[in-house]
Amino acid sequence: MNERRHFSRVAFDADAVLTTTEDRLAVKVIDLSLKGALLRQCAALPVSAGAPCLVEVKLGDLRIAMAAEIAHVHGDQIGVLCRSIDIESITHLRRLIEVNLGDARLLERELKALISGA
């Protein structure tokens, strides 16, 4: 399989909510990146690729919220592509990824790629 990923994924176990134009779904986070997330559905509900959504990840008293698009659905897994994120959420996400990557240079490279539209 040809790997096209430009952003590091960080395995992460957290509760989240996926809101679509039709439903509000409880999901589990499998992993996060600066460009999106992989989620696990708690109950099989109809979601389709291309649909706009909002993802809210709970981190204790903090939260990460991103406006996204459903990129793919495979079984109980939903991949979402981040379309926009507020400054507070990207700050929390950046810190989470930095701590888990253990390499600030790699994170800086990814942030530059994100800003340049890679």
C-alpha cells in the first residue's frame, strides 16, 4: 500500500462527539493528527464520505473542536479530514502531538506543511 500521509498520527484513547447534519454520535478517538482524526463508532449509524461534520474531543477540562469532512468509513471506523480549527483547539492539539512525538523539529515541519497547504 502506498502511504500518502504527510502528518504524524498519535494514538489516542478518548471520548468524542461527531456531529453531522443528521446526527450527533458518540465516538472513540483512535488517533489524531494535525490534519484530522480516526474515530470508532460506538453504534453503527449512517455516515458517508464527503459529509461535513464537527468533531469534539474531550480532554478533561479541555477540548479540541474541529470542523471537518468525513474522508472515509470502513466498518466501525470513520476517518475525518480537518477543514478548520480554532486557535485554542490547535494549541491543545499541537501540545498533545508534541508530547507524544517527542520531537519538536518534526512537529514544526508538520506545522509548516499544514500552513503551506500540503
